[in-house]
Amino acid sequence: TSMVGIMLLAADSSSHASSGIPGHTSELLASGLTALAYTCGKSLAPPPKTGAPPASASASAAASFAAHTCSIVTGLLLSSSTVLPTLLMGHVFGAPCIRPALDLVVTLSRHGPPEIGAGLAHSGALAPLLDLARNDRSTVPEIVQVFQVAGAAGGHEALAASKGIMDLAVTSLREGGAVHPDEALQLLEGLSLQESLRTQYNSPEILEVLVRSLGHGGDKVGNALTILKRLTTGTGAEATAAAAMDCGLVRELVALVCGSTVDEDPVPATPDLPPPISAVGPPSRFRRAQPLAP
């Protein structure tokens, strides 16, 4: 907590400075952030889901200590709207602090208090996190977790977080990335439940990704069908349905149902021709009798 207090003071004093802090100070802060992340439970497993078997006494004590520390750190970090964005951008505290700051944010999203989602959504950290995910694909899975926690809080900031998840999922499906295609489609399916986000699916880039997923087989087909059904049915969905058909929806559905596309000309079945006459022996009454064995 003392380290967080130092960072708060540094953020206030550096916000008016044209250059960042010295390199040795940046490395010191990076070490402090790493230690703080472990104190908040970085090495602990995520909290168990409802109905899971109870944890051991030592694991429960460690989780309780981590949760208490997270509450203190969350209150200090989120009391300023500049600390987290400044740490994640790296132009003041330096590049060595970016990864430790991300680890701390991810840890707080896992073990923090119930209000951590709204706090992260209002902290100003979502935009730097999205830029970080675009520039470093290895950070995508962790940043998606943060966006999911922030997106569940509701409000304008949560909507921005949900759009960020959508952008990451679509980019991974189009260009490849750290998010597995099945997981990316699951994220898009969950987001399609939010009516406020459905207009975001009207872009040709997203519709092409969804339509193309119908031909990949596996769970991706079910996810893509569910999303497309939500987008192309109901009031005011005519434009989306037309755009989806322009992206080849009918062709992929025909291929999915019939095993062939509408562009393929059906090959007529060739009837079995009778064998040539020369290959057919004479009737049995005209065949020459075989000589008897002596």
C-alpha cells in the first residue's frame, strides 16, 4: 500500500512533466507492482464457482488475505483517474512498468471487491488496455478477462469495454491471435445478447467472419448460427439480414444443410449401362456341351 501511495504522488507530480521518471525509479516501481500483484493473489487460483467443493483451510486463509489486500489497493488506485492509464501507457513511468501494471489489474479483476468492475470501467484504463492488446497479442486473454469484469458493471464505460472485447474477438478470428477461435465466437455470442451492441454487428467485416465460421464445423457452427439468428430476426433486422446475404449467408447455409453450395452445378447420376453384347455369353441351350472326362 505504501508503494501505491508513492505512485499516486508520482502521478500527480509527473502529470505536468514533459519527460518520464528516471530509469532506475521505473525499475523500482515495476518491482513494487509485481510484489503488490502477488500480495493481491496473482499466484492464487480464481475464486471457486458456486457449488464447487470447499477449499482447504490454508487456501481459504490465503484467499481472504488477498481479498482484503485487493480492497485496500483498489480504493487507493481508483481514487485517482490517472494512475492506471498512466502506468499502462508507459510514457511517464516507463515501459518496465507496463507488464507489472497489467498483472496487477488482472489480479484485481479476479480477486477484487464486488465494485471492482465499475471501478475499472471508470478508471480510464480500458482504452490503454485495448491499445496494449492490439500491439501485443500475448496479452489478449488477460485483457479480455478485465473487459468481461468491467463490462458486467453496466453504463457507458461498460459498453465501451464490451465493444473492446468484440474488436479483439473479431480481429482474432480474421487475422489470428491469442484468443482461440472457439473462445472468440463464444465471446461474440455472449455480447449478442446485449441489444445495445447489435448495431455493431452490421459491419461487413463482422458479418463475413460469422458467415465464414459456418463452414468450419464443430462448436463454431452453433455459436455463429445463434448470433446470426439474433441479428437477422426481429424488428428492424431487415438491413442486417440483407447485409448477411451479401456476405454469402445463403450459400453457407445450403452447404451446411445439403453438403454442397448453390454455386456448384449438381452432377446428374449416370445410369448403369448394360454390358456390351460381346461380354454376354449365349443362352445355356446354345452352349456347346463340355466333353465328358474319360
